[in-house]
Amino acid sequence: MEWEILMPIDHGEPNINARRLGLYLRTIREFLELSYDEAAVQLGCRPNWLIRVETGFAWPSPVEVERMMDRYQVRGSMVAEVVIDLAARPNGPEWLNAHAERLKPATRDVLIMESEASVIRTYGVLTVPYLARAEAYVRHVAPRIDPECDVDAEWDLLDNRQRHRPGGRRRDLDVIIDEGALTLQLSEPEVMVDQLRHLLDLGLRPDTTVRVVPRGARFYEARANPFDLLEFPEVSDRLALVHSALGTHFAAVDLTDTWNRIEQDEALPPEESRALLRRLISRSPQG
């Protein structure tokens, strides 16, 4: 079954998890070739309620979604498990609630989608990708990007993002970093050494791959912008995020080809990347 990734529409709309759940339920109904009236009879509900659920304006409980899966006769499928699990998180993960008031709706939607991904491929150019940042690096860089930011809050949010596993399941993290991001001259050189060691530690985890694009690798326009690719359980489509000075946004196009080109043609293999990270550490006085 093919799923269309639902993009954010308007800040007055339901959040992206509500729209995503509705999209999944609508796709199941359409796959079964049921009209709203036919599905309502099968589910024992009013058609208007089902329309509101499928458009994200009504949020069914996990028990109600499980009942829907039973009556649609798809309860035993993996897709049903994903949809029931999603119904338990109407506002995304619990830790996101503590930051909800200071986040723009668009940022909230991005973080909700990131929290649901089972595979994240993240590429960094001038800075280390968010999900691969060490605490000392965050505390050094964040106030230089935004002097008014609450550094403790920024780290708390990022720490939760890094530790989060959707539904308690495994999440694979694939990191590619341009060497230029690792050789920036910071006012506190020991911060970069700590970051390099953090990347070495990350690369030892069974669910994480770290690769470096070495200095001198071919540079082209598509490689100038940091981005992420998100993949989801039982969903074939990918969602791309782009990072800029204005924040993180959903990309209008699929960036899989760009990722594949960087991965295959420019990035060093993991072991060679580890060797490069060790050399960068050894060259530093703090190493």
C-alpha cells in the first residue's frame, strides 16, 4: 500500500500528527473501496465524524482506532499497528509539550514528523547536524546563532530529540558531515575536540553510521545546503527537511537522489571516516 506524506498546510489547521492519522485512515478506507456512508455503517459511526477524523479535526482514541481496524478487518496488519500506535500521540511525544509554547506551529510539525521517523539520514555542511551534536557543541554554538536563546531549553529539546525512539522501536541514524564543519575555528577549541569524540562514539552504535565528506571532494550546488531525509514504519514515501538561517522546513522535492550522490561519490566509508576523525583530534592541541 502506498502512502502519501501529508505536508503542513496552514497554522490554523490541525497539527501534522492529526492530519497524518487522518490520511492513513482515509487511505485504508479507500483501499477497501468504501464510501464515507458505507464505512460509517461498517464502523457504527456517523459519516460526519469519520470525515472529521480523516481531515484531522477529530482525534479518535487508540481504542477507537483499534475498533476501526477490527471492523475494517485489517487488525492483524503491520499498518494497523502503526496507526493504533500513532493515535496515542495526538500532540507528538510528551517531551515536546514542555517546549510547545516557544515553538512555532511549523517547527512543531517538523519535530513531530522527525519523532515518528524510523530512519533519519542527515547531512551537514557548515555545522554538525542537530541529531549528531554533543552538548558542549550546542552550548557553544546556540547563543552565537541566537544571542537571546535559552541554551538550557535548547539542549533539553535536542537531547530529547536525540534519545527519542518512535513507539519504543529502533531508529536508524545515518550521518554525513562535510569536513569543513569539523575544522571550523571555535573560540573554545576543546568544544570541537569533544564534538569529534562524540562522533566517534556515535559511530560505534549499532543503529548509527557516521561518514565524512573530506576536504577536496567535489562541490556542487546541491551539496551546499544541509538537509534530512525521514523514513517511516510501513510507509514507502520519504519526507525531506531543509535547514536554513530561517529554520527547518519541509522540502518541496524529494532529495533522495542528492543524498545518494553524496553518499556514493563524495563521502568516505565509515572506517575511513573514523580515521579522519582521529586525525583531526590528534592535530588539535586539546587532542
